[in-house]
Amino acid sequence: MSLITSPAWKSLVAHAREAESWHLRDLLQDAKRCRALRVAAEGITLDCSRQLATPRTLELLEDLAQAAALPQRLAAMMGGERINATEGRAVLHTALRAAPDADIRVDGVNVVPEVHEVLGRIKSFATAVRAGRRLGSTGEALTDVVAIGIGGSYLGPEFVSEALRTDPACAKAAAGRRLRFLANVDPIDVTRALEDLDPRRTLVVVISKTFTTAETMLNARTVRNWIVKALGKQAVAQHMVAVSTNLTAVAEFGIDPDLAFGFWDWVGGRYSVCSAVGVLPLALQYGFPVVERFLAGARSIDHHVATAPLRRNLPVLLGLFGVWNSTFLGHPARALLPYCQALHKFAPHIQQVDMESNGKRVDINGQPLPFAAGEIDFGEPGTNGQHSFYQLLHQGRVVPADFIGFKRSQQPRQVKGHPVSNHDELMANFFAQPDALACGLSAEEVAAQDIPAELVPHKVFPGNRPSTCLLLEVCDAQAVGQLLALYEHRTAVQGFIWNLNSFDQMGVELGKVLATKVVAQLAASRRGEDRIKGFNPATTAMLKEYLG
Ligand code: F6P
């Protein structure tokens, strides 16, 4: 039976019609309801009381989760079954942060020892580089790292690195070191990444699961030329290392296979932060103990998602309310609003995790989905976002939002004479905005402010705009690992409910194929073969304009 014909689905459709008469302003007056929609676990408080929902909604969503076999599907994922059906692969990013004594099998073979073998190699390598025991070709310490990669081989590591940069313990561990990322094939990005760097002190980490991605390979060759030009060809061995599942291509590129850190086909690119993809650059910059705390944070959420009852399960609740908002209430987008500047690269990472995973049009069996799946994710740290797109959130379209805040700042400050700390000032907004979105301001309330009648409609806030609040202790390595895993599992939960494959990404292929065709045309045209062939009139005209 298809899920949409199940009693659970039909009940939710009917329930969504009832919800049309509710207003969050009223729902928020019910303390019992608010308590029922607030969950604390693993040092995190999740407040769903500003979702357009009642405890009954939660019951119905739980029924839907059971009807979709969510617990069994999560268990199959974390148990190593080949749930990525279109690619015949297991989906085991959780094994990347499993404890050394865990036993997680793919086709009967425990993968955990291999994971810890690579982690051990990274630990020794990074420690040797940081301690100045492994030097560059001229005998100088390798103080700077350029990590070259794109998509999943870039966004997650950059998010985590930026989140930790201002954590005092991490900053101390990174003193005197620099970590840069190079992703875009735009040559401007090369210039920015290499700015002020000295090749003698630079270690380049080429990160690519396939080691064939056009952008990464051209950037890797560009930076290799930079090293060779300054230090000679023989320097590549001391200045370039790789992270990949394609160790043959790594060797062909000229990187010493002993300096290649592998991972496995059961790690999807966008789920690879906890593999060597993220662990190597992060260990080089912050040291291995920091990475261990980050992995422990992610592991705590893996344990939680696997063991907590659905109703108290943080990623499950995030995912279920995502389905409620997008599929049943019809809100296609979602704003990610961390009230923490250190998380300024969180939204770009989750954009890939979520949209590349669930931006699908067919179900796992290839049947067209009878609803629009996937959410449009975007975001910006508060309070910057408030001065940018919140106007639309308050008075334009309804966009459910995730507010993420911390009890303590990485960098506490207080101006003498100011009544609260700078962090309290930030967090005042974290508490105010969800209520402003939920409760709004009625025409009567506006009129009572003695405002010219013609301005009243402009000043009305309809409210009834749902949001979720996540409150954590402080943005440290452990919390960043937790956030990462929370949102990875949130996406998986939604994909399981929607019955699609969250672990392939065939929609990125067509553009790549066409770009290869354009490259061939540009090469021919640059050689002087001036006829542009095989493109539609619009593209032909634009290519002519470009080539001049
Ligand atoms: O954009 C498509 C994609 O395949 C992503 O899924 C992946 O994270 C990225 O390209 C980079 O791939 P690779 O790690 O193989 O270079």
C-alpha cells in the first residue's frame, strides 16, 4: 500500500484542514501543549511549540512514521543494509564516528576496524605535521593547509572549521596555523586561497571521492603548478596529499599512495565530513583531540536517534515537522537561522545535505512522487538575517524557520554600563523573533498605537508562522558534531517518510555533461575553428558573444 493511501496519511490531510482555523497566538497560551512539544536530550533543548501543531498532530505524525517503517529504515541504514538502491550501496556515515569496539557490518564484514585504521593514520600524520616532524621540501614547517575539493568534499569541512575557529580551545590549538579552502573552478578562488601563502610552508590536501570532479582536478593541477614552479617537481611528494576512494587516480595524479587517506563507497559525498574528507584538514588545523570531541558529539546523536522513542527523538521530530510543514501545510521552503556567527557556513552545508538528498521527483522504485518532495533551504546567522530577508518571513510568504542558539558564547563580552552582555543582546533576538513570527500584530493592536489609518495595514503582522528553536550549551567541537548529525538524520528521516532515495544525486549529472560539451566547443573555437556546432540558437548566440 502506498503511504498516501494509508490511514495515517489521510488523517494528517484532514488534520491539516482543521489546522487552517488555528492561530499560534492562541496555541502558545496552552502551557500543557507547550510542554508536550518541548524535548530535552543530549544537552539540547528542542522547542516545537511554535509549530502549527497540537499533541494530536504529534500522535498522527508518529503514526505516519510507523506506517512508513521509519524505525526499521533508520535501523537498516545504521545496520549497513544497501539502502541506496539505485547505486547498490550501504549508507554508513554513522560508522565513521562509531566507537572502536562497535560492530557494524556490510555484507558480513565489520567496517569499524577499517575506519579506525584510517583515523589512526590521520592522527599520526597530522600530529607529525603539527609538531614539525614532517616538513616541507626545503625543511620548513608546514604551517598552512589548502584543502581543495567541492560539494561534499568542501562544504562540511568548511562549516566545521569555521564553527571552531573562534572556540577558545580550538583557536589555541590552531595558533600559528592557517586552513584555506579552494572549491570554485573560478580562477579568482585560486588567487584568494593562495593569497599570502608560501609554497615552502604549504601542504595541499586534494579531496575528492571520485578524483575525477572537473573543478577539483583543475584546481589541483593549478596548485600543483604553483608548488612545482616554486619548489621543483620533486616537492609534490612532500607538499601534496589526497583524500579519496579512488586510490588509482590519486597515484596517477602523482600523489604518493602512502599519503592518500581512503574512505568507502558507503559514505556519500555530502555525508562525508566525519571521514578523512573532514577529519584530515580539521586534524591538521585543530589537532586530533578536537576532532575526537567533534566525532563524539556526532556519535551521541547517532546513539540518540537509534534509541530514543520517536516522540522524544530530536532528529525524528525535526524531520516529522519538516514533512508536516512542507507536505501537509504546503510550505516549500525552510530558513536556517543560527544565532551564532561561528555557524555562518552552516546553511550552505545543510543546503547540500538536504537539497541534494531530498530534491527528488520519483520514489525509491522510480515511480513519480504524488507530492513535491524536498525543501528549499536557505539561511544566514541572526541577527544579520533580520536586517536582510526577515521582512519576507514576517509579512511576505510563510517560511518555517529553525532558530539555533547557545546558552553561552564562544567569545563572551560585556560593555561596561550596558545592562546585558553582548551575547544576551544577541539571544534577546533569538527569543523575540520566533514569537514575532508566531503571534504577529493584529490590526486592532496596530490601531491602538495611534497610527494614521492608512498605515495600519502596512504595520500588521499576520503571525501564525511556524518555527522551531534549538538551544545548546556552547558552540564547541562536541556541539558542532551534534548539530551536524542532527541535520544529517533530519534529512534521512524526511527521505524515509517520502519514500525516496536520499543518497544518490543523479540530478547533478546533466549540467556536467553539457559543460563538457561546451568546454570542447570553447577549445575548438580558441584553436580557430570558428563554427559553433550542436547548440540551440540561444546558446550559440551567447557563445558567439562570449568568444568575441
Ligand atoms: O555535485 C555533485 C557531487 O557529486 C556531490 O555529490 C559531491 O559531493 C561533489 O560532486 C564532489 O564530488 P567528489 O568528492 O567526487 O569530487
